[in-house]
Amino acid sequence: MLCLVTDRHRLAPVRVSADAGVGALLEQIDDAARAGVDLIQIRERDLEAGPLAALVTRAMTLVRGTRTKILVNERVDVALVAGAHGVHLRSASMDARRVRSLAPAGFLIGRSVHGAAEAARIADEGGVDFLVLGTIFPTRSKPAGHPTLGVQVLESVTRRVAVPVLAIGGVTLDRVPAVAKAGAAGVAAIGLFQPMGLAGEDEANHLAEIVHRLRILFDTPLSSSLP
């Protein structure tokens, strides 16, 4: 499973308008859906509920008829109002079982976890469809010196829990074989899916190539393992 985590601020320079950032993000979502990315986690924490719901609604239109599912980071209310496919919960979020009781059938619930014990507890409690474990490798998204788990912890988690586990944090193509060998069901990433210095058709082609290479490295079928 391949999960693109959004960050519109990386797509458009700070000096560019907020609307340009949203526009660039929608282009990325369109490209990702065409490339066959399984999940897009809309993680725009600085957006208020109204603008976020509008963004999710537009994203849902873009992925219609594709394999791609839209998840909203943390905001269960926005995900439900906008008709998203699911939600991604942070480590300190509300209980996934509570979310499940509020959501329609088929609603996907992922959750971030940061260690083996936490992953086992969350998986045993139930309610989640998958876990995102990190930070696995050093990454620009975290400050220097931020603790990393490494593939050994990743492997211990994948062996322990019954739900799919995605690796996040510093995942690059050259690190994917180790991630796959550790039993991960896939990866979640921001930078991996964001080519620098490309735009338009070149950017779309690059993203499609990344997805293709990831599929080969994981040696997985093109059908998603999610419900």
C-alpha cells in the first residue's frame, strides 16, 4: 500500500499565495490518482474546518473512478462531512473504536504509532485498518537528532500485529527493499512523492515512475489489500 501524505507548503514557495499552494496540491492529488497511489492522507494542519472540507471535497472529485482513497488527517468531523473514504488518527487521537461507531460502513481508519508496545496495544484494541509506524529513518520532516526506530523495530511490529503496517520517515527508494523485507505492507511519505524542480507533465511522469518502482520493490499486485 502506498500512501502519499500531503504538504502543500512544500509544493509552493512561501512567497506564493495560499491559493497557489492549494492548486499545486490538487494537481498532485490528480497525478497521484492517475499513477495508482492507494491512499492520499490530506494533512494540512493549518487549514480551518471550512477550507479543509472544501479541499477534501475537491480531492474526492479528482479521485472518483480511480483506486485512490482520500483520508483526512485527524479531523474526523471534516472527513465525515466531506464524504472522505476515511481518517488518519494521530497517536494521541480519540479511540479508533469510537470513530468506528460514528462512521459509515467501509470507512477506513489508520493510526500513527511510534513504537512496538504502542503498535501492539492499538492493534489489539481493534478499530484500525492499518498502522503507520515511524519515524523509521532520519528525515527532513523531523529535527536533527529526532529518535528513529530502524527496520528492526519495524520487523518486530509486523510480526506482532495482524493489521497492515506502513513505514514512514526518511523512506527513499534505496531503503525500500529493507522496509519490504521487514514485512511492511507499504510506505507512507511526503518527500518521496514530491520531485524537486519538476512541474506539469514532467512532475506527473516522475510520480508515476516512483509508484511503478515501488510496486516492483514490494513485489505486490496492483490490487489494494485494504477493504
